[in-house]
Amino acid sequence: MTVYKAIRSPRAQRPMVLRNTGLGLLLGAMAAVSGVHAAGPVGADPGQVTSAHVAPASSPDPAKQVPGTVSVSNIDFKRGDGGAGRLILSFTGEGAAPDMRSQGSSVVINVANASLPANLQRPLNVSDFATPVDNIEARSSGGGTTLVLNTGGPFESMAYQTGKDYVVEIVPRAEVATAAKSSRAPAMGATSGVSTTETKVYGGRPVTFNFQDVPVRTVLQLVAEESNLNIVAADTVQGNVTLRLINVPWDQALDIVLQAKGLDKRRSGNVVWVAPQAELAQHEQAREDARIAMSNRVELTTEYIQINYHNAGQIYTALTEAKGVGGSGGSGGSGGGSSNTDTGFLSPRGRLVADERTNTLMISDTPKKVAEMKELIAVIDRPVDQVVIEARVVVATESFSRELGARFGVSGTKNNVGFSGDLEVNRENLNSVNDGDPDTIIKRALMSNLAVANPAGAVALSILNAGYLLDIELSAMQTQGRGEVISNPRIVTSNQREAVIKQGQEVGYVTIQPATAGGVATPSVQFKEVVLEMKVTPTITNDGRVFLNLNVKKDEIEGFVKTGIGDVPQISTREVNTAVLVEDGQTVVVGGVYEFRDREDASKVPFLGDIPFLGNLFKKKGRQKEKAELLIFVTPKVLEVSQRNHRN
């Protein structure tokens, strides 16, 4: 690392001018003009920091020599990039001459010609900022000011002065070493590095500068010598700078100087142009205006582009949606002709026409713009992959029902016995034995009738004896059912295109239109769709998966409700509307509904139905179980489509 320490001699009152000779910079005699001397013994190790004495700067301005003329106005501490601590020492005026040095684990700043107000003479605890600085001691020393920054851990210090502010940065050494080691790119790019708020890695060789009111051109000369770059300074680069930089990369030192003086830089190869920011911006704006003016003089050319896989009108709309494009905005329209220079993909003189009949785009513009448009259209006009979507709608049902009932009664007038599977059959048999005698005809009157409707089986007993008839009938029923309905719609569509497949019927029903004044009600027939429908919009991702925007609907007729004007259908609807990301060829369940019903019923004669055992003759019991499950499966498969080569 090279160390530069400089003084400002009384005779160096005019700024040093750096001229460009065409092959590089014609640098003046620095020692003769500005009094800058390189410190360190001849032949010393360049990587070792050496020290040198700095002679006190003489100045005719008494404010810079008389202690107490300048005072400290504020002491501020902030956390910088990478965990660095930044101390900002503000003065009431210019001319303060701070001196920074390291003493063990502390950094001492002496400002001999600046006083410290009583309200600032206090210690500051800054450990909460998580920087190498733990606390700051500010005290008055004679007529000047002394600040001590107590640190913890290894650090690197850097200081620079701009205007009325003196900035000291304490950077953790480990982070500095890591940044320097990881940076192998060129130290300076084409953009300005004046911003200190964003993280930027510097990789230049460390240098130490100590300047007191030295011309900016002199600093640029030293940076040029360290960087082996040709630095061209504009004539408007004027003024002096005071700064102290310790162990700072030369490219960062250059950025600090440029920031302090409102300058910027542009690099072209091994030559760096330094000028005020406004001048650089004006120069670049002038170059851009000249380029635009030159392009407006180029002769226009016309190209006809055949669209193969897309719609010419849609491509025209996409290319002319940019702000400032004129024309009618539809197929067969033209872009251009607007006074606005913001014409999107076309130049101000460009025109674009779409012919839907031949699916062709006609472009008239400069050759450069036409070539750009052809490349853009080639990207847009290409075949898209297709997707096969297969869905399976499975409806599974299971039911179980059991009923047990009885009928019981006493009547009759003749001795006899009847036994069969039904009381009505027993009555007919007993009556047939009596030969149809009206006095002996059995007229049954049941005490309880809790029989099962449509029983699967029944046992009946009729006893006619001693002038009475005893009737008992037990009936039972048990039903089981299982069913499964599978619907399997399939459809093929292009990427990001909605596809619809539908199958089913329309069920009609009668409605009555209200009667108008003096009229009669009019019946009409309305229709309701009962369909299996699938709507899907697939999107193929870059990693080969498929994003589905899916709607599956399945309707069924459950029955009809009778009304005074006709039957109205009862429709059972099952529908899922979802968006899901699926692997290519993978089957996924996108929806499901499970229903379970368990019901027990009991009908009985009060009191008699509660008698143990005998109460079953006066009781009817039933139990029902129903299960229903709906599952919807989806499987997408990508069909890759290759692009063919077409002849122009």
C-alpha cells in the first residue's frame, strides 16, 4: 500500500490544471505546484504502510490558524454498510484541521483549531449499533477538541473531510479482507460510484491520503498513478479538497472525492473521463439526440412477414399497445404518424399493418427497427405445446335398510285353526270352511297394525276357538344396495387456451306466465340442462409442470315433483372449481365429498309396546344406513409440438 501525505504551501494558491495531450494526461510537476511529497524510504515494501511527518499547513486565512474561531456544531454516529461505524463531525464553518491517529484499540481525533461546546462534552455509548465502536469520548483539550473512539476487535479506519463535515468510518477488518479477497473484477466500471448508501465492493490497492486544501486535479493525478489508468479531467473540474484516507482502496478513494465535489466519471477502455454530473448528463443527452436525429434520416424499408402459428391481428394489437402508437387500433390499421416520439416498438416514422385474410404483417421502418421487429415476431409466432386433460368423476353409493313389524287382533265365532304367511289368506281359508254362511263369516278387527310395507317375508297365525279369533302376523324386510357411477371426460387444448367439453340433456318443465290485464295465464315450457361438463385452462410452466384452472360439473335427475301444472325435475348437482399445479402425467384428486347417514325409527302402541317380549307384537322397528362418496381425479399430459422450418 502506498502512503501519500500532502501539505498546502503558501505559494500554491492557484488550482493545478491537467491537460489531455491525446495519448494520455499531461501531468504537471506535483511537488513544484502543490507541494505533495511521497513518504517512505526508497525501496521499501509497497505493501507495508509507512509513516511520514506532515508539516503544518500555512494559510493566510487566520480562521484556520487561530484556535476557537471554528467550533463543533454536532456529533453524529450511524451504522454504515457491512457493519461499519460512521462518525460525522460537523463544524460551524470551514477551515477545521482534524488529525486522526490510532492508539492501540482506540482512534483519537484531534482538532486543534476547533472548540467544543459544553453541551457536547459528554461520552456517547454506541454499542447498540453493533459496530466496532463501543463508545465515544468527546472532551475539550486546551482551545481545541479531542474525540476518542474506543473499539472492540480488529478494524480498519478511514476518514475524509468535505465542506464543514469530517467523516470517520471504522470498518471491521475481517469484512474488509473478505470483500477484497472475493473481488476479482475490474475495480471501476462505466457507471458512477458516488453513492455510499448501496453496497459496493472495491478491489483497488489500498492507499493512504492526507490532503489539506489540495486541488482536486492533484488528487486525480495521484489516483491515476496508483490505478495505471488515463484520467481526463474536464476544464470545469475545479476547486480544492481536504480529506484524510487511511488504508482505503484507490477506487473507493476516487468515488469519495467525486462525491465530495459533485463529480462523476465515465470509463472507456483504459481512459476515465471525469466531469461534473450535470455536464456528463448533458453530454449523454446530446449524443442520444444526435443518434435519434441520424436515425430519422435513414431510408425506410418494407418487409412482409408471414404469420404461421398465431393471428396477425392479435400480434398487431400486442405490438401497437405501447404508449404513443397511433393508428386506428384494429386489424388492418397502422401504427405511427403520431407527434409523440414514444412509439414503442416502432420508430416515429414506422408503420405496421395486419392483413387478416393472408395472416401477414407488413412493416415499414428503418432497417434496424425492421430487424428488431422480425426477431420479436419470431419469438411470438411459434407453436405452443398442447395438453391432454383426462378427468374421472366417481360417485359411489352404499345403502342398508332393515324393518321388523307385527299385526295383532282378536275376533271370530267358530272353533278352527288357520296358519299361513298372511292374515288375509287365513281369513279367506276360515271363511271358505263355513260355506259362506253369513252368520259365521269372520269379520276381522285388528287391535294393532304395524306391519312392514312390502315385506320380504311374513309369518301369520290365526286361532279360532271358543267363540274368539286370535290373529298374529310378524313381517320383516332387509335391503342392501351398492352402486358406482364413473364419468370420464377427456379433452385436448393448447397451452393457455380454455377448453370445454359437455354431455347431457335438457329437461323440460311447465311454467305459468302471469295473466295480463283482461287476459289469461299462459303456460310455457322451460328447459334445464342436466349435463356432465368440464372447463379447463392449462398453463405449462418452465419446469414442465401443468397449472390447471379447472371446473368440473356433473348433474343427475333424482326425481320429479308433481305440481298442479306438471312435474318439476329434482336435479342433484356436483361441481368443483379449483386451480391446481400438477406434474406432467400425474393423477391428482382435486375434490371429494363423503356422506354418511345412520337412522333408527320405532313405532309402537303406548304402554303395550313397552311390555318385555310381548311388546314386540305392538311395535315396529326400522334402521337405515346410507353412504355416498364423490371423487374427482385429473391427469394432465403434455404433448410437445416441434416447430418446422418454413421457407421465406
